[in-house]
Amino acid sequence: MNKNFRRILLVIASGFILLVVLEAGIYNWRLLLSMRHKNLTEIRRQLRWRRDELLVERASLLNPERLEDIGADLGMVPISLEHFSIVELGPDTEGGELFVCMEQ
């Protein structure tokens, strides 16, 4: 009976140790998933913020009057065409490209 009692006690102790190890593993797995969820939530928040910024920028770029208002607020005005002169150069004899220069 002593041998059987030891075996039973060994099986119970092994089961208990296995249960503790599994519980620790499950706890660590849940902790890892929680940290991953937190990181993904932060990334999602940052991406939403960036998307909203891009939507505002898109709206301002699609509306020319709004761009003019923003430029006027910054002190920028369109330059009239009288301030530009276009000079066309002849072909380059050394095989270069033709250039068009705009002077202000």
C-alpha cells in the first residue's frame, strides 16, 4: 500500500505542478495579448489622427477659394504675368537640351 500511496501522491503533485505551469502560461499569454491590444489601439488612434489631418489638407487643396484665403492670410498674393518674361534659347550645339527660362 505504501507504493501505491506514493504513486497516487506523485500523480497528484505532478497534476498540480502541471496546473500551475499552465496557469502561468495562460496568464503570460493574456498579458502579451493585452499589451498587443494596447499597442494596436495606440497605432489606430495615431492613424485616425493622421487621416483626419490629411482630410483637412485635402479639403483645403480641393477648394481654390480657400487656398486664396489661406494665402492672403499668410501675406501671399499671386504674381501678375507682367513680372515674368519668357526667353527661349536656341538649340545647343554641344548636344544639350533646350531650356526655357522664366525671369522674375
